[in-house]
Amino acid sequence: MSTIFRLDASIRDTGSVTRAIADRLQASVVAGLGNASITRREIGLSPLPSTAWAGAVFGSHMPAEQRTSQQSEGIALAHELADELEAADAYIFAVPFYNFGVSQHFKAYVDILLAEPRFAPGKTPVVAGRPAQLITARGGGYGPGSPRYGWDHGTAWYRRVLEDIWQLELEVIECELTLAEVTPAMEGLRGLAAENLSNANASAQRNGRSLARRLAAAPVLDLAAQAR
């Protein structure tokens, strides 16, 4: 049975676009596989401790018996997060765009993991080569020609971590203008916003089916490799 790891970083429980799109993608994967194990990590509604990164970083340079409780807890959390990723076959990261940059909750998550030996910078991470989906949503418009073009300082960072540092085979689903329906000044953009959301949901459905086919074929490929 394939294991799918899903992370949600939205601070909204209901009304979250990234959660809704991730739900659609997850359902598509599970339907395609017929059976799958889903591991969830909620960091938007249940943020990771703000002291964990420092504890994991500094504690790793101390003998176990000399570590403070904060350091021991930080190291233990880093191991737990790394175990979740290592145990999965594929990944869904639902990470919003906040205040022109990255989600602080996802930044904390990445910082803690980079303090874990299996994800240490300069080493090949244990998840290298595995498939992943990144879902991100922006309240406004940030494409070429828009007033805020160039203000998206989040998506490139997400890709840098997931593609270049963790070496995942990443597909990205982006959705813009998500605040158009509730922002009077964006009334003229509501048609385009609806089109954006429809396209993102279609991508989630399509990517989910594609991911399911890849995961379903993986055991066959592994057995064939062993037979050679």
C-alpha cells in the first residue's frame, strides 16, 4: 500500500483554498489507487513550537546527557518530522502565500528538518527523487502586467526547498485572486478568479490521477529491477 504524506499550512480551517484543492487532489489519488495510507501533518492550525529549531540546531552539538529539555525536545521533533517524510512514497504540500512571502509555519517546519541529519544541507536527502505536489494560493494577482508583479517572494522559495534542496520531483498548482469574491475593489476580477480556481481544481484532479498511476506502477518496476 502506498503512503501519501500531506501537510497543511493554512491558518484557516474552513474557507481555505489550499485545503480544498488538496482535498480534491488527495481524493483523486486515493480513487486511482483504490487504497492508500494518508499521513497528515497540520502546521497551520497546530504550529510547531517556536523553540524547536534552536533546540534541534544547538542540541545536535551537545552530548545527549548535557542537553537541555528544549534541545532534547527539538531533536526529538526533528526526528519525528523526518520519519514522516522518509516513510512516505509521495507528498502533498498545501502551503498558502502570506504577506508577499512564505508561510511562517512552513518556514519553521523546513528549518527544523534541515537540522536533522537526513535532511542536512549538502547531503542527498532520503526523499530525493520521490513525487510531490505543491499547492499554493494567492489572494491577489501577481502575474506579468499586474500591479504586484514581482511581489511574490514565496513560491520561488517553496520550489527551491522542495525541488533543489530536498530534490523532490515537484509539480506545482497555483491559484490566484482568491480574495476577489470578498473584496469589493476586486469585483471586476471575479470571473477571472473563478476561472483560476476551476483550473486549479482541474489540475488537482489530473495530477492526482497521474500520481496514482505512478505509485501503482512502482512495485512492478521494483520487482522487475530485482529480477534483472
